[in-house]
Amino acid sequence: MSMASTNNHSCKKPAKVTADDFAYSGLGIAGNTSNIIKAAVTPAFDAQFAGLNGLGISVACLDLAAGGVIPLHTHPGASELLVVIEGRILAGFISSATLSTSKLLGDVMAFPQGLLHFQINAGKSSALTIVRFSSSNPGLQILDFALFKSSFPTPLIVQTTFIDVALVKKLKGVLGGSG
């Protein structure tokens, strides 16, 4: 058995493939939610879990403290299926025509590849979800970080988002951006 490469990761020679390549135990460890978004994402993508390379699947665990949020983001390389294990999650995506939300314990929600989406802990205690992706390397772009934690020029943000200069500078200050 050889492990094919689809994501610029080297293939292992068949003689070097072991059962350990197809098992991963990092999802059972609670993520550190003491950060600005009060959330942690523990991925099991091909970089962490070699056996996924070439299979077209991956998984992650989302830990959200009370008030935690996974900000608007997109996965350019995969669709996502979110399963609420514990707590209450308000989740949704934005398309050109609709906003779809879900917030009931045990709910499952699908996010089409490339659409902006979010998850918010809508409860008073911590929440836990398992997320399944249709790629072993789904990619991630968080909108707030792309705009305000980068060197993207403030005048361009103002022109393209209609957010005033003072607020852009404030958000860049909070997230550590420049420009």
C-alpha cells in the first residue's frame, strides 16, 4: 500500500507505511480557548495525520468557551459538515442571496466549499463540535484576520468595505495589523 500525494506532501514508500499513519489521537485533548475569539480548533488534516494524504477527507474539533466565536471564514479547498456534540451553536453561512442559521444541540449543518461561514457558542457554558471536511487539506481564510491582522493597506480596506478609517485602525490595533 502506498500513500498517494495530492497536497504537496511526500509519499511514503510502501515499506515505511505503518498502522500509526492511519490513527490520530489529538482530537481528545481540549483546546485552549483563552484567546480573543474564546475558541480553539484542533485539526486532523494531512499535515497532522499522514494517513489522510490522498483520501480527500479530514476532521477537526472546535472547542468554544461561553461567548466563543469562529469568525467569518472560508475553506477554499473543501466543503464542511459541522456536528454539535455538546452545547448550543449558532452557525450560518452567507451566500449572495441568503443567510442560513442553525442553533440546536445535536444539529448538523453543511457549509458549501468556499462560502463565508461562522460558528458562535450561543449557550452559557462551553460547546464542542466535530467538523468533517471533503479534503485532507481544506485551507482556511479568516475574513477579520485577512483584513485587520495583516498589512493590507487601510485606505483599500476603507474603500472596499465602507468601514470608516477610525474603526479600521482600531480593529488593526486589536488584531495586530499594520498599514
